[in-house]
Amino acid sequence: MRIAVFGTGGVGGYFGGRLAKSGQNVWFIARGEHLKAIRGRGLRVDSILGDFIVAPAKATDDPNEIGEVDCVLLGVKAWQVREAARAVRPLIGRETCVLPMQNGVEAPEIIAAELGAEHALGGLCGVISFVAGPGHIRHTAETEPFVTFGELDNSRTERTSALLRAFQSAGVKAEVARDIRVALWHKLMLIASLSSIGAITRTPIGVWRSVPQTRALYSAVLQEVFAVAKASGVAVEEEHAKTVERWPERLDAQATTSLQRDMAAGRPSELEEQIGVVVRIGRSFATQTPILEFIYHSLLPAERLARRFSLLWSAASSQLIRKLPQPNFHYSARNGWQRHSLLHRTCPLSGVKRTCFFALHMSAYDPKRT
């Protein structure tokens, strides 16, 4: 198959790398140093299932360079799906399918709205992997990565069969779901429950599951997600809810969720796609979600702040940054923003050092006054 991976991060890089290594015709869409490394040295994937390198690797930052493909794998964050769907239009031919691999349940509808329902598949995956460096993906968890997908009307088609064969020939555990919406909600029941409690407590799972009242809160959140899924007409099973109920005890005590980690680092997260979506759909079907509403609205201010930081950082990455002096700013709870003569600033949420333009614009921001 002719495949394009849009978003060559932990997910897209891992699954795209497996497909390319097995002989599929794969293009990787990336940018910056990551793109430069893939072009120069190939895509390196370190995995507990076996390390490999895709070299030479086809890589670009311009979808127009690739042309039409059989399938587009979307490896971006859930909140980036709409922008990504617009960006991949040069890849779309009459028979092209777009496979979203994000958390949440709304990506297929977004793709359908932007590109046409005939191009949208439903999809989800399970893998713990990340970009370890330019051109370098690392897969760490012992659980076997998987991909589940299907047509939105649950029909079996030649393109889903061909995609299934491609994944299986690459050694990836894959299946075409009997009901893709059920599969999407099955995953959301787990991640919304884990992410809610992890983000609001700001502790690893082993800490919060050891507190009986907090462990009970997880169960209550799960029941709210389950109720919303049922109210929306999705045929989720009681037995699956029981499985998700037992899940915290199966995980490593130090485990955290990606949403939790993003929020703790002051990065934009999938708050809307993992938690807000349940609240919104619940309201549309007159199904109450009081605990999730409390958690969502408690986390929303930090999410909006992270978005503001992200927008300013994007501006800082433009050509303007090269025209400005390079002071350093950091935030002190006692003294507010302070200026220094070094060449970087420190983000008050994440502690990550970046460059000056962003800090200059945030120098008037004082959390004590908001």
C-alpha cells in the first residue's frame, strides 16, 4: 500500500516505521530537526519487541510532494485533528482512507466534515512510545501495541481488508472492529476515568488507588462515562465496564496518563477530547455527569493558560525571535517575574527553558493577580 504518516511522533513513527520496514510504501511527514534526521539517517525505532531502522526513509514536510495515497495515518494529538485533516488534502484521492489513531471519539466525524465521509475511518491504537530524539522513536511498555479500525457504517470493505493485511504483515496486532463506535467508547471509558483522577490528584496511579475515597471516585467517573455512552446509543457492555473497573490494579504504581503529564508540564492537553467530550455529549442526551463536570471545570483554567503559552511560543518561533535581545525571565512566588542576563527564560508551569520573545510577552503575567 501507498501510505502517508502525518505526524511522525511516538504513535505515527512506531506504526509507520513497522509498516515501512515490512515493505509498504510509506512516506513520513515531519518537520524541523526530526525531518532532517529521518532524511539523513533514516527512522530509528527502539522497541522491546526488537529494534530496527528504516533507511532510507521517505520523508517530507510538504504533502504536495507525495501526491495521492491509499491511506493516511493521522498520528497527531486529538486536538490537532481538524488542522491535520485540512493539511492532508493533497494526499486524498477518490479511494483514499484516513485512519485517525487518537484518543477520544470525535476524530472520525471531524475527518468526515473536513474531507468527506467516504474518506473517514474510525480508529484507535494502544502503544506507549515517544520521540527520544530527532529521527528516533522509543517504544517502552511490555504490552503489545495494537491497532483497531473500521468503516463508520461497520461494513467490511476491500480497503479495510488491505489495511489489515498490511498491519499484520508488519507484525502489528490489528483487527477490524465489529462496531467501531463501541471500540472507541470502550477505550474512552478507560482513558477518561484514569486521566480524570490522575490529572485532578496530580499523583501516579499507585498513590491515588491506595486512597479508598479516591479509588471510589474513579469508579464513579467510570459509571458516568458508561451512562453517557449508553444514552448516546452506543452498545457498550456492562461486562466491559467491569473490566475497566479493575484496570487500576493492573497498572504499574508509577504510571501516569498522557493528559496528566501534559497538564503538569503546562502543555496543551486532550482535556476536551478525553473529559470535556463526555460532559458535552452527556448534556446533549440529558445525562448528568456531576463528577466529570467538576473535574473538567477544575482543570479548564490551566488548560486555557497552557493554550495561551502555546500560542505565544508559536509566535516566538517565527522570524521575529531573531530580531530581539535575549534576556532571561523566571517567575518567583515572592517576587513575580525576574529578568536575568542569560539567553533563555523558564516557563512557570513546566520549568522548561526556552527563548526570550515568549518571556518578554509573559513578563506582565502574574498568577497571583488572576
